[in-house]
Amino acid sequence: MDKLIVDNVAFSYDGKTNVIENINISLHEGELVCLLGVSGGGKTTLFNIISGLNRPQSGRILLEGYDITGTPGKISYMLQKDLLLPYRTIEANVALPLLLKGTKKSDALKKVAPYFAEFGLEGTQKKFPAELSGGMRQRAALLRTYMCSSSVALLDEPFSALDTLTKSELHRWFLGVMDKINLSTLFITHDIDEAILLSDRIYLLGGKPGTITDEIVIREPKPRRADFNLTDTFLQYKRDIIKRLQ
Amino acid sequence: MKRKLQSTTSKAVLPIGAILVLLLLWQGVCAMGLVPGFMLPSPIQVFQAFISDFGLLMQHAYVTLLETLIGMIIGIAVGFLLAVLMDRFEPLRKALYPLIVLTQTIPTVAIAPLLVLWFGYEMLPKIILIVLVVFFPIAVNLLDGYRSLDQDTLNLLRSMGAGNKQLFLYVKFPAALGHFFSSLKIAVSYAVVSSVIAEWLGGFSGLGVYMTRVKKAYSFDKMFAVIFLISLLSLLLIFLVNVLQKKCMPWENKK
């Protein structure tokens, strides 16, 4: 079943030149789909529309069949930076989406508590973001995103700010967590390796105005082997994508 | 641990040492009779005046502190409200910002006599003057704090479905707390000085009133005792603000 459908969306900031147009995307239950494209190609713009922050000039966003175009708060959205609020402890940061929906603080904290182990964040509950490493902060940010909505998540370059080693560690962690929580996820990256390693499907976004130019299905079963990115299959996908991007 | 101990001792020892050296110099100048005694009392004489007048000084200090406190509370409330409204309504900000800057260009000493003429010799004119000097740093700093916030953070909370009130409570106000406390430190010292100035120009009690009295009596030792007391009160209030800030912003200590 389609969790999320982006139906023929077009958007422009000035009302004249479209930044993106003819965008059609579907996301199935539990699927991990990646939007791959160069920076400045309108990927973040598209996420701002799907999350409801901006309204498209034309087209609709459907969540489980309901039209949610221009309605924030339905889909969880993780922006490029971790954006943990420095003056709240990690547990208070993670519980933020629940508090904003009107849950009592004690109930919200109780509700988020069990996920700390699942997300590899034990012992960080009472700490402030400044006390955590970049990788741990990113984990906390993802947990907060998950607390916002457990059905669909948008992740905007979630691992781009990390160094290579932390990044591959987080990739493994991410695949493990995603396997457990069954979150339907759409994520942005400009890193081809990351896209192949993590996704079930890849949309290529390109051109001016930005539009979906291609779609690639990665048929590697999950959970994936840690050395998947060293296999011939992986390289074939990579060659294929580079060819299609040119 | 050792280094920490060293740094705290040097932090305390150096300034205290400097003050002691200065006091010794002053005492020396007086003891050698370089300046006539009635013009510059020695530190020991000032201290004696402070002790002998202690009860009286405390009575006047109580009044001054009370005025300062009431003025501060109202001033903070006004500054806070202005900042919130000006942040929420852009046209209001554009209309009022130049006006409130203008209020600060009027010298305190110039407006204080007018306030005394208009509102009498009781506490009211003093409190009004304090409110006038306090609301400005609070309003301007809070406003800067609200506006310095990262647009992405606001977007994130909006994407979670936060409304304007929630944005304020969860992000804007906590983010502006640092700005608020720095302005509070400025406001506190302004407030004490302003209440003394307002008291100079007329009143029945307060450190400013006492100061004009001892000045007219040429009791310079008592005069110095008051000056030191006023400085001490300001320092004490700034210290209290620092303690409050540490309590209210525990995340700052973790960096």
C-alpha cells in the first residue's frame, strides 16, 4: 500500500520560474526511498512542501490517501543539522514532538524512555546536547523525528555533516534501527554510495526546474551485509547511476 | 584539580590585592597630610563613619532597595511585554523601536527633577525613573535574542505542528535567556544609580537623600561611607543575578 504519494507537484518562490515541477513520488509501507541529486536541485524545497511548511503552486501530497497539502505536523521531518535545542536535556528534546501535541511532560518522558535502548542512546537521557558527540546527537535527532510521527519520516541529508568513520558506523546503526521500527522513510542525499547502501529505491532528481529523471530499484535483500558496498553488485548499481546522471 | 585551585586563587587574590594596595596608598596620603583631612577622609575614618552610622544607613538603604526592587519588577515586566509584542507584530516593532531608543537619549539627571515636580517627594517618581532606565536594555536585548534564532529551528518546530505560542515557549524565550540575563546585569546597576539620583532631587528617605544631607554638613567621611555602600549594593545585586542565571541556565555550565 502507498503510505505517501507526491502527486504532480510544482513549486516556485516568485510565482514565475518553477524550482521543481512534475514531481511524482510514491512511498510504500516500511520502505526506505532515497532522493539523489546535486545540491541546489530543489530537494530541500520538495521536503519543505511534503512536510507542509510550504504550499505547492500545483499538485497534492497524500498521506495514507488523505490530502495533507500545506498541513504541518503530520509527517516527521529531520533537517540537515541535528537542531537539538541546547537548553533541553536529550530526553526533553526527544519528547518535544509529544509535548507540542499536548501530551503531559511526565507522560511524554515515560513514552520516549523505552526507545533510548533501541536507538543506542542509553545513559544520555539527562545530558545536554553539548555533552554528546556528533554521531550521538544525530541518533537523538532521529529518535526525536521518530517520536513526531511513526508512519512517515523525511530525512534531509541526515549523515552529511559527519566524518567518514562516524558516517559508516551510523549507516550500520541506521539499517539496524530501521529494520526494527518499520518506518516508511524518504531521505535526501548527494552521496551515491550512501543511496545504494541504504535504500530500497532511488529517485534521481535533476534538471532545471528540478524533476524526477529516473528511478532505480535496489534488489539487495535486507538486512544488508556490512560489506555490501564492496561487492560487484554494488559497483554495478553505482556505474548504472553515474551513467544515468550524466 | 591543582590547576583549578591555582586559577581560583589567582582569580580572587589579584583583584583583592589591587584593592588593598589602593587603600594603603590612600591611607598613606591621608596620614602624611598631603590632602587636608576635611576634604579627603582616610579609609579608616570612612570605615568608622560606616560603623557609627550603620543603623541609619541601613534604614535608608532599605528604602532605596525597595524602590529599586519595585522599579526593576515593573521595568522588567514592561520590557518583556514590549519585546514579545514587537517580535510578534512587525509594524509595532518598526513604529516603536526608534521611540524607545529616543527615551534613552534623554539624560536621567534631566528628567529626574521633572518627575519629582510632577509626582511629588514620595517613592513614585523614583520608581518611574527606574522603570524608564530598566525597560530599555531588557526590551532591546530580548528582542535581539528572539530574532537571533536560527530559521531552521523554527522550521523544525513548525513541521512538528507548533503554533506561535509554542514557538515562543519552547524556543524563542529559552534561546533569549542569555540575552535577558546580560541585560539584567546592566539594568540592575542602572537601577540603583537612578534611584539615588532621583533621591538627590527630593525625598524623605533613601541613600540619595542621606547623601545630600551629609554633603551639606560637610561630613565627607559619611559621604564616602554612603558611596561605598551604594557600590556594594550594586555588586551584591549583580552577584544575585549571576547566581540566578546559573540556576536558570544549567546547560551553560556543561560546555
